[in-house]
Amino acid sequence: MVSKVYPMRSHTVSAEGGAAAVMRPEDSYQTHAFDTIKGSDYLADQDVVEAFVREAPVEIVQMEHWGCPWSRDPDGKISVRPFGGMTTWRTVFAADKSGFHMLHTVFQTSLKYPQITRHDEAFVTKLLVEDSRCLGVVALDIRTGRFDAITAKSVILATGGLGRLYAFTTNGNICTGDGMALAYRAGAGLRDMEMVQFHPTGLPFTGILITEAVRGEGGYLLNNEGERFLKRYVPNKMELGPRDIISRAMTTEFEEGRGFEGPHGKYMHLDVRHLGEKVIDRKLPFMRELGRDYLGIDIVTDPIPVRPVQHYMMGGVDADISGATEIAGLYAAGECANVGLNGGNRLGSNSLAECLVFGAAAGRAAAEHAAAARPATANPVDAMLWDEARRVEGQYLEKKGGQERIGAIREEMQRDMDAGAGVFRTKEGLEKLVEQLGGLRERFERIKIEDTSRTFNTEIVAALELDFMLEVAQAVVVSALAREESRGAHARRDFPERDDTKYLKHTVAYRREGLRPQLEYRDVTITNFQPQARTY
Amino acid sequence: MSADAETHPAPRLYRWRMPANWWTRNRHYFLYVLREFTSLPLAIWLLWLLYDISETRLVQPTAFAVFSIVCLPFALYHSWTFLSLAGSIIHIKVLDRPVSPRLIVASQFALWIGGTLVIGLLLLWLAP
Amino acid sequence: MPDKRITIRATRYDPDKDQAPRLQSYDIPFYDESMVVLDALNYIKSNLDGSLSYRWSCRMGICGSCGMMVNGTPKLTCNAFLRDYWPRSITVQPLNNFPVIRDLVIDIEDFMHKLKSVKPWIIRKQEIPLGAGEHYQTNEMIDDFRQFSECINCMLCYAACPVYGLNNEFLGPAATALARRYNLDSRDQGLKERQPIVGDAEGIWECSFVGECSVVCPKGVDPAKAIQQTKLDTTMRFVLPYGNRD
């Protein structure tokens, strides 16, 4: 296992709400599948969804066996709670720190297996690929500055999302789209990159996530007139509507002057005072801590200020139902992959379940592939390692001159992405963003590196991450430009309707040196659910 | 395999050392060391008492009385800190619900005061 | 409104150049009341000195990466507000009691080793099959160990513990709290297997209940309580044989 941070720091740790699965007799695979497909605005591959909903309950029980402290009903069975876009209660949770408990459970259980070797704080700079076959990775050992080639017959990318492309995001510092950029540069396609999810309830300034479970437990979203404004947008689901529709609703309300004004932008009130202290302490204790620590408020007596914030990436490395990419031996799972589950918009609590199901699927497929594959020969790997080590050293460690600060380029990219590729997009905004990204890439070639040490050089890491981010940002923006409709989280002011005749397809972006990415389109797989109008 | 592993030995770690005055840098550390230190005057007091018992008389009554008064605050602090922590250490359940730590601490202090009263009255009753 | 400023003094140490760590001063704008020490470090790295090295990720007190000494107290820098220190300067140093790799980055391999040594996984005599569904467990049963399961591995407790500072062999607060978390989990039957490490002289018995670990813990885990309760439990098991249930 190769990770640029120690495993307990992976961003899964911050996930709060829960993992969705069919756990109750009154629920059904068909309903979970339909909710997911409708939630995706019919961009999901329905065969993948149908397989997913069958595996999710199995993985929930596996986690429980490994010690995950799922919250319980009085009869001792695993509890479920309501969540956005789900027609019945099916979100399994561990208080409001589901991701924390899941990550620590998996990590601690993995310590049991001496067959697992870990390379902690190793930053993968390149995939080793020859004849469209993946042979391993080149990783920079952050601590010593040494480059290692780690050869493997199968490689699984599980590198998470790309929130740090945006200035206002729930994502931690490490979410820089590394796996997506690595696969992209190796020749794999990036699918549906225009589909970026904005979560309705982030804290202003920090962007810290306030879980959807707050609304699941009964919280109200109120505008500056004290109105539960969602009755004008999603009257049947109200606060439990899907994230893309609610984020657009809030943004529209802001534009029409019904948002609260604050030092860090406009916001709405998320009110849980009516739930009472007992429910809050039992179901939402972490939210109470966050309110207290970061805002000095007590959510028992004060409403929470919230605004839409970048949160999740539906797009990712083009992979099939077993995580296989078009490069033999390269697999992808979790947020960095796009297996066709979430389509244009992900329902809350499907992501943690996705990690479990497709992590397992990719693991099994990768193991099978490794058992049958022939090992890599030393010669090409040696050469590739030396080339890569020289490239990074030459480009960064031994760089002389340069005037641009990494932080300045990164912050400008983030502001530009927020403005041009946010909740609502326009052709002009996206075209301008393509230009801006081009300008930033040019400036990136002239960055200044002040840290000349080999030991734990985090400036090189920041430069490598910015390199990856500029790469994937281009795929996001060009894909968004080309999709001239509004579907799921991709909302075009100039094309406000969904267009199934032209765009019931996946966008797949391929890298081209010095040019805009090449876009190809692939039909969505439809099995049982014909696309309908998406209202809640 | 590694590129140029020979030119990249593990970096020289800086080994942190606790300064000798570590316990003066923080109020909590100081109170902790004081708490531990109280065992010294108490030990000396007990040895002195044992000596007097072995001589079956108070060898130097005034000195012993003065020393006892000096040791009293140390003894009280020792007992106070020890009993205050009982709530943290003792965890019992009555009828499936955990007993509140405050109740446990209160019971310990109650036992202490009760025990002191009993022994005090006994000594007064036995005094010639 | 005049711009507020604040001085940050941060430890610098490059093993290739420095014999020992030294402090470097930076003067930065204090541009928002919600700024935390981590924001200050990020400002320095982005605008003043790209060579300052430190760990961070989630910035919301859940990943455990950003623990450092702030004016002599171990804190998560994502949760240490500049307004609580201003106008005094803030000194940021790597966590005490750990070897320093570079600047504010410490070597945590000892902790990782100790974490693994307490066998932090469900140990059962007989696994139940997946098809049998979940183990029976209630929220009250989870409450028995919930507090000890909240540890984010930030190691502030190890930085606060003078016993660990004087003796690196000590198992330490977080590892012991994690052992207790599993020992108290109704699904686990591994108490005896953990005993050799936990009940060792360098385990719980090295602790003399300074209590500072629990004072600095940002998640309220109360590892001091975990250790003392483990001492009591271990003693009772030794003294009262009928208490030797698994």
C-alpha cells in the first residue's frame, strides 16, 4: 500500500453521514437502484448500479464484523437513517463520524495481515506503463527524497477526489486528484469530469462539512425571510432533496437577495433547535463540537450558517464494474474512479458504500489479474525509474531561477475554478477558464522552489500536486464546455434543460500533449429504468 | 528498487531530550511532582512514629508535634488528590447504568471524613 | 481599520545543514478573526517562505496530522485560534518527545509500532459467518467503549506525557486507550492476547497518572482514565479468579 500520508489521515476520515445499503425488509434492491439512477439524472450505468445495491449490505456486515461501531436500534440491529434522495431509510451510520470509524476499522484490521506492506509518505509521481500494460509505480519517498520503483502486476488507484482545485471545498489538503492525473498521463480516459458535486451545507470561510444527516434528522434550511424555501424547488422531499438541486436552489435564492450577508459571503440558516439537546447529542455530537470549535455557536440554541461548497467528484478514471481501466493491470476504485455508479449527481451516503463495494471488487479483480500475469522485467523498469527521477529532480529540486510562487498560482486557479466551474456555468465563463488555466500552466513552468532540502521537502510535493491539479482541471473544464445541457450537478445557464437525445452519454477525456483533451462519448447503459423528468 | 539509494541515507533525526527542569514549565506538571513528593515527608513521619513506638514513648514531643503540623498539609494534599481521582479509576455499573464519577468521588471523601471522625473519637476516648 | 499583524516563530531544522533546530520569526497579517495557527503556517509557506515543512490535511480536527507545540502546549494547529494569543507572538515547535525529521515534522514510527502491538482488531475464538448478519450490540454497549474509540492518533498525549518523554519504551496513552476500546467491545474476545503488551512493566504499570494526556486530548478520549481503569481491571482479574471471563 503506497500512500502520500499515513493511512489514518486519508480524507475518508472526515466523512460524516453514513453508508447506504438495503438493510430492512421494507426496502428493496430495486428502490435503492432507482433512487440512485434518478439521483444521477439518468447518467448512471444501470447494470453497475444494480450490482452495487446487491453488494452494499454484504460489505456493511463485513465492516461490522471487523469492529466498525455502527449505531444500533434498541433490538441490537444496525440502525438506518433517512438521507437526501433516498425514498426510504437506508443509510447506516456510526454516530456522525461514519467515515472516521470506517477508516480506522479498516486500517486497524489491516494491521493484522503481515502480507500487507506499507510505504507511508511515499508520493507516486508516475505510473510505469509499457505496451498499455501497467508495471508498477515510481514513488518519491518524502522523508528521504529518494525515488523508488515499486513494481507490481496490478495497481489499484484509490486516491480520492480533487476538491483542492476549488477555493471553497470540504476536502482536505491532500485531495488533489493525483490518481486521476496519473492515469490520464498514462493514457487512460477520465469519464464525466464535468460532474462536480457541490454539497449544500458547508460552513462559511473554512468550508468544513456539515453533514447531510443534520437534514436527515429533521433540520430545516431557512432563507433570510425565515422561509423553508425548498418548498418552491423540491416540495415533496424538502431538505432531503438531492444535493445538486438544493445547491442550485440556495444559489438562486442568494442571487435573488434572500440570503444572509456575512463577512465570508452569503449563507442560509440550517436550524436544528427543534430537535432538542438529547437527539443532537446522540445523533449529531460531532456537529455540535464543530459549531462550538469553529464558530463559537451551540447548535442546540443557534442556527448554523451554511452555503454550497465543493465536496465530491462524480467524474474520475474511466473504469468498469470491477474497477478495470483500459490499461491492463491498472484498476481504480472509490472517488478517483468513475465506474458509472453516480452519473451526474451522487446521492449522499452512496459514496462510503461505493468505497466498500468497488474497493472490494477492484481488490478481487486486481488479485486475479496478478495471479495470472507475468512479472515485469527489470530493464525497462530501471530505465523508467531513472528517467522519472531525473525529470522530477531537474524540474523541481535542481531548479534555478523562476519567479512564480506555487501558492499564488494555486490560489488563483482555485478562485478561477470557483467562478468558472461552480454550481452554475456558462460558455463564456468556461472558455475564459480554459484560457486562465493555460496561463497558469505557463506560469507553473516558471515556479520558484525555495526548499532545496532532500529531507521531507513539502514544497516539491506541493509543486507536484499543483502539476496534477492543473492537468485534471483542464479535463473538467473542457468536458463541461462540451456538454451543452444541464444534467445532474452540471448546470449551464445557457442550456438549462436536460437533452437526452444528444447527451444521454458519458464524456471520456483523453490527454493530448499541448492541446485540449480529446473527448469521446459513450452511451449510458440502460436496463430497467427509462429516463424520466427528474422532480422531487 | 531505488534510484541512488546510496546517496540518500536516512536523514539525521534530531533526538529530543527532556530538559531537567521539565516539571517547572507547566502548572500541571509541578502539581504532579508535588503530589508524588508528598510521599517523602509522609514516609519520614511514619519512620519517626515507628521509632517512638519502639521506644514506647514520645522521645521529643515538641519536635514531633511541630514536624507533624508541617507534614499535615502534605498528607491532606496527598489524600485529596488520590481520592479526587477515584472517579476516573473506579467504573462500576448499578442496574446496567454506569455510576457517575462525581458520586464515586463523593463516596470516597465521605468514607475519608467518616473514617477520620471514627478514629479521632476513638483516640479521644482512649486518651488518659 | 489598521491591519493587524502577528509574529509566528517556527522551528526550522534541515539535517543536511543544521546541527540542531532553531527558531525563525515571521511577521504575518492577521486578516480574519477565525484564523488558526495552521492558516498562519499556510500563509508563510504560500507567501513568505516555501521551505517551511509541516503536516496537515483535513483542517477540521479529525485527521490528526497537524499536532504541534503551540507556545509550549501540544495542540492541533487547525484548532488553535490566533485571537487567543494575539497580540503576543506564537511559537510553533514540533511535538515534544519525538525525534524531529525536519522543521515541524516528527518521526512517528515508534507510535505506529505501538499501535500495532496492542492488536487493535476484533479477536474472536470463533468468527461468525457473514451470512449470519451483524453481532448483537446495543448503543449502550457501544457507550462502554465509545469514548476510547474517538482517538484520531494525533499524538498530543504522547507529547504531553513526561513519562514517555523520559522513557520511550512506555506504551503510552493512545495505544492503551485503543487496547481498552477493543477489550470493552462486546464483540471482542482478545483481552488475554493483549495482556502481555498492555500489562507489561512498560505498559500500564509505567504510568504514574500525571494526567496531562487527558488534559491535552482534543477529542475527549481521556486516555488517563483508560490506563487507570485497565490497572484496576488487571489487578482484579489477578486477585479474583472468577473475574476471568473473556
